[in-house]
Amino acid sequence: MTDDAALPTSGALPTLDELLATARVVALPMVTRFRGIEVRAAMLLEGPEGWTEFSPFAEYDDEEASAWLAAAIDFGWSAPPPALRDRIPVNATVPAVDPDSVRVVLERFPGCRTAKVKVAGGDETLSTDVARARAVREALGPEGRIRVDANGGWNVDEAEHAIHALAPFDLEYVEQPCPSIDELAEIRLRTKYMGIPIAADESVRRVSDPLAVAEAGAADLLVIKAQPLGGIHRALRIIERAGLPVVVSSALDTSIGLAMGAHLAASVPNLDFDCGLGTASLLAADVTRAPLLPEDGSIAVRRVVPDPELLDRYAADEAHTDWWLERLGRAYAVLTAGPAAE
């Protein structure tokens, strides 16, 4: 991670020893299997501005993880921008569950008027995706909003077929239907007449140039996540330069990471879409006794302080803790090896 724009905006970069001094690793069980995992691991750090989170997924390499570390340092060692709102409207997230379980899932997101439905799972069929979307529409009623997220699981022809099949449920947008920017541009052209916007997620947060998708005209809106993009301040610069509407979302964070996302959303001038920041509802446990759970369809913009007893209860075992501590050191080495550190 050599982009100096991702480094903290004020003061010197903390030393690795400073980071290690407060590092706590937790393993939180999930309510249901999501994104292929049943336990969410995260590292929590305390900086002068408060607690922050470093939680790249296990399969991410050190280069990619360094952006998440930059975000953790940004939130823990730099004051966030001024908040323009004190609550953030959020969407419900419906994993790849059986359609009969949809109402149970939605009950975990009280007051949410929007649902994001996961589709295109590796062992899922389009008919199951359609049945799940139908169940969500029936549960939300005609005034509810439905967006679907394929996580790049379709090729262009599959995406075109699937969007046609899902269109009767009045989609707000389709998120990352195809993996590449070129494919997104193609499916956007093919389905433009349908009036269903195309959103980019992985094509923003998992590429070397997060602005490339906007410059290619491959998306109508961007899904922005603070941790993968190097923090609140860098994400705001990307939003400003992209010039597209955005949805602020999470990366299945603890409530501490969600607080980072909420502060980002609070500082976005135009927030036209409900945000994907209600995902604490997918966790069976959290690190605080006051988690950022949806209330009346929104979450508060506030810092979160972990509870010491919960940190102990859900502490990762020694082997996993050592793995995360070593990973922190490697990500820090990448972060500090670029031109900004020279």
C-alpha cells in the first residue's frame, strides 16, 4: 500500500510497537453462514481518537491488508471529518438463505425499508435467487426497496438473463453483477433500457485504481467501504473525484468497524441511498454491550468502546492471535515502505 493519500491526515504514523500495545484479536460467531464464513475474526486497536478496527479477510494478501491497516490508523489516530448527520439509514442484508427464512432474517433489521439480497452464490441457482427476492418483496411490501448483490458471480450473458428474471421485483440496483470493469460496462449497456442501475463494489475496493470504474462509465453508483479504501479521509477523496452517487457499506465489521463506516457516511454530502451498515445484526456476538444495531431503520453516528469482559470471552485462541499479530507487522511493513515513508 504505497498511496500516501491512505496514510493518517495528521500527526506521525504510530509505531508498530504502539499498535501492538493495545491489539486485541476476537473471533465472533455469526448468526448464519455469510460470505463463506461462520466466525468473523477481527483485530481491535486503541488510538488517541478512540478504538478502531483492522479486519481484512483471511484470504487477502499483505498488500491489500495494508489498506485496511491504513484505515484503522486513520480512524484511531486522526479526527474524523465533521458529521453532517447523526443517524445513518441502513439496509437489511439477506444472505443466501432459504426463501422460507427471509422473514426471520428481516426481523433482525427493525424498521429497515431497504433489503440487499445476496444472489449468484456458488451453489445457488437462479430460481432460488428469484424465490428469495420474491419472498423479500412479499415481506417488505410494494414500498420497500430491493437491491441484489452478485459479488461478481455472473458472466455478462448470465447477468443479463438474471437481471431480466429479477426485474419484476422492482430492483433499486444490481451490485457487482460481473467481476471485471469491462464486463460491468457491457452489462450496463445491455440493460440500460430497463432502468435498473449498476453498482460497483469489488471493482472499487479490490483494484489498484478505485476510480477506474467511474472513468470507464461502467457503473451508475459506487459502493464505498472505509476499511478496504484506506480510511474515511481517502474514501471521501475518492467519492469527490468519482462524481457518482455512493452507498456506504461495511465489510462485515464489528460495531467498532461499523462506527468507522457510520462516520464516513455522516460526512458524505449527498447520501441518497440507505447504507449497508446494519450488519452487526448478522453477528451472534459483538465486542460491546451497546452494538450498532439498526433501530427504526438507522444506526447512530458514534464511537464504540469495547467491553473488557466481551473481549476476553471472544478472544481468539493463541495460534490465531499470533497469526493476526504477525499479519499486522507485515501489513505495517507494506504501509510504511512506500514513498510517503521515505
